[in-house]
Amino acid sequence: MLWPTAAPFAAAITFDMDADSLIHANDPDGWKRPYAISMGQYGPTVGVPRILETYRRLGMKQTFFIPGWCARTYPHAVEAILKGGHEIGCHGWIHENPSARTPAEQAEDLDRALEALAAFSGTRPRGYRAPVYLLTNDTPGLLSDRGFAYDSSMMADDQPYALDLGGRTLIEIPTHWGIDDWPPFAHFAEIGYMMPVRGPTEGLAPFFEEFEAARADGGLWHAVWHPFLTGRRARWQVVERWLETVLTSGAWFATLGEIADHAECLRRAGTLRTLPFPTYAERQT
Ligand SMILES: [Zn+2]
């Protein structure tokens, strides 16, 4: 894939600032779970300031996906992210599961989140990542109706591609579970997520291998991290040391918005892969 300024490959760290939305969205008694709430609160109150300080020191601008409820609940974190010149994307209202919502409810969640996020910057987010990647057949249309430029919830390629929505397109910046920090670092029994927690170096090694793979094929490296997981002290120290070595690799470190804009230019030039939105008209048996 060709990148701006003849960069040999591209890279982006995205943080999903879920805070304690997960416990509220998944457990009706979540508001009575102080330990789980405190685990999530670590993200906006400790993880985000730590991450932003590293980005400031290294001169990086990156992307944070934030549920609207989290922005309303932790305004100082959002203000600090914007003050640092970073991009904010939409990550649902309260980390609700879109596939458990009707299209009308999904639209309501999106509008509520957009209103809360736009209140900080005056502009609506241009990017979306579905909570737990659980977008539905209705989600891309709802995003397109609201002027979103890109989604980052799908997994059909290593590189950005265009999603054909039947007359409309949406840029997709794909992800996969191997670039998400939940498997190595999350243990959240209250919402049924029980994985062995890896040590910082062991847990982060696969991300760095993915980076080398992107370097080798001139593609995009992209991480889906969470301030309450990779923003933890020992893990972030490993990331910081790694960043100090790879920022001179020639990679184009950019926000997902910048990458989506570049992908849109390629699409208009006819050089971006376009895929139909993956859906079936009926149940397959
Ligand atoms: Zn999330």
C-alpha cells in the first residue's frame, strides 16, 4: 500500500477509553460494584494522563475511541486528549452491545454519543468503533447517514479497505483480536471475561511482531489498546521504551482519521480494495 510522503509503512495506536462503562452496560447491579468501577476508572484518571505525557514527549498525535457516557462522566480526560491535539472517535453510548439493540435504539445511542462527544470539540467524530466490534447489518448505514468517514470494527483484511454499502462507501480500518490488549491483559470475571493475565513483555510481544510484519509488507500496523490495561504502569513502560526505538523506523504514525483520509484518496484513484458489507439475505444451513 502507498503511504503519504513515501513512508514505507504506517502505524497507529488507538486507545478505547471504556472506563467503567463495561460494568454498567453488562450488569444491572454494576453501579454497586466498587472494585470493578475502580478498575475502569484507572483509565481516564491514571492511564490517559500517562499516555498523553508520552505522546507529548514524543510528539505523537493518535486516536482515542470514547463512549459518550464516558466523555460525560470523565470530562477532564477528554479535554486533555483534545488539548494534546489527538483525535476522538465514537465508541457507542455506554459500551452497549449494538447487536442487542434495535436499529432505532442504535440510532438513538449514536446520536446521544455524538452529542456528548461534540460538546467538547464542537465537531462530530468522524470515526467509529463498535463496542466489542459488535456492529450489525444496520450499523454502516447509520454511520453513513451521520457523515462518519470510517469504521474500525471489521476484520476482513490487514490494510484499510472500502466497504461497499450499495451506492455508498465507508472506509474500513480493520482490526483483529491479535492486536487487541484484552486477551493478554484483561481479567474481568464480573462480565464473564476470564483470561490468564500475561506479564508486560510477554503480553506486548505479539503487538511488536505485528509491527515488524507491517514493516515487512509495507502495510498498516494498528493497535487496539485500553488505558486501564496497556496504560498500566509496567506495561506502558515497555511500550514507551519500544516507541523510542521505532519512531525512527520511517513508519507514518498517524491518527485513524488521517489514515482514513488517505484511504479515501486511494479509493477515488481506484487503487483501494473494495469489499461488499458481509451479510447474507437469510439464515445459512
Ligand atoms: Zn471498548
